[in-house]
Amino acid sequence: MALKSMQAVALLGLAGCVITTTPTGETRRESRSIDLDKSEMVRVDLKMGAGELKVSGGALKLMEADFTYNVPSWKPDVRYSSGGFRGNLTVEQPGKSSSTLGNATYSWDIRLSDDVPLDVSVKFGAGEARMDIGSLALRSLEVNMGVGELKLDLRGRPKRDYSVNIHGGVGSATVRLPKDVGIVADAAGGIGGISVSGLRKEGGRWVSEDYQHAKVTIRLSIRGGVGEIKLVAD
């Protein structure tokens, strides 16, 4: 993914940011995986400065991932530890890339296990994030995004309640929600406004029909900046 135009927009919106150029090299493709262990739940931290992030379920291991990059110093740092009951998985982009221009290529394709309860935290500076994670056994999800686009698909059959918190900057967020669970959504946008389908307005929030009697409820909080928020329950 070429980051030049994306980075330029980010720089215009960030006062006091210094423009630099990072030299690129040969494009590298690497794969990493983390085996399942006896951890009964896992916290997953994904930290990317700029690029293209894809997250999905269906992994046979705890994590299966493919990385593509052409800046050697951006080789993803993958760490996993476990205290027995709880595991901690971190995938992080080294250094700082949010103030970099050039023909950088940087993408992560991460698949996670559907079988282990997960607390997922994503910190994403600039670019595009596509997360199709409705099959995961989520306990919580938090997304902090700077400049770019978020496409989050939570459609699935969750077995437990969980919370979703999204903090957006300059860009847009589209969130697709399952139809057959309780939904309580609190969203506040910026200039782009908010569009909602499949939910009804109740007070200052959007809810699904009969949400008070649902066996499973997803509680969603979105705070956006200059951009558009779309909520779709289908």
C-alpha cells in the first residue's frame, strides 16, 4: 500500500509535525504464528503507526499473521507471554511513522483464534483498517484511530455480552452489527455526521428491538472527529 497521499493528509491535520522521508528497500513478506496454550483468556494489543491493517478470525492457532513491508526498521515486533490464566499478545510497529512521506508499503494480515476469549485493543495512526471479527469470542474491543478509514464487521453469533469503544480522528468509520442480539449504541460524530440503519433512536442512543430482553448485548460507544460514522445492523 502506497502511503504518500495518506501521510500527506495526516500531516496537514497535525500541527507541529515534522515532515521526513524514510528510505524504502526491497519488499519483504514474513509470516508469524503463536500457538494456543492453556491461557483461559488473552489480551491482544495491535499497534500500527500507518499502513493497511486487516484482522479476522478463523485461525487454528492463537494467531496466524502475514506481514508485508519495505522499510526494514518497520519489521513488526511480535511478543507473547502467559501467566497461565491470562495471556498477552502484542504486535507493534517499531518507531514512529505518522510523520513519514514516501513510497512505503506496510500491511498486516492477522487472523486470531475463535476459541479463546479475547480483549482486543487496536491503536492505528493512519491508513485503512478492515476488521471482520464477528466470529471471535470477544470480551471487549477498543479502537483508537487517527487518520483514515475503519471498516468493522461484528456480525456473528456472540455467546456473551461485550463492549466496543471506538475513538476516531480524521476519517470515517463503518460498523456492521449482528441483527439477532441486543444492541445499545452511543455515537457522537464530527462534521460528517452519523447515519444509522437497522436500529431505532431511544433518547440519546440507538438500540435494537427488544434489546432489554436479549440474551446477549453488545454495548457500543463511538466518538468521531472530522468524518462520517455509519452504523448498520443486518
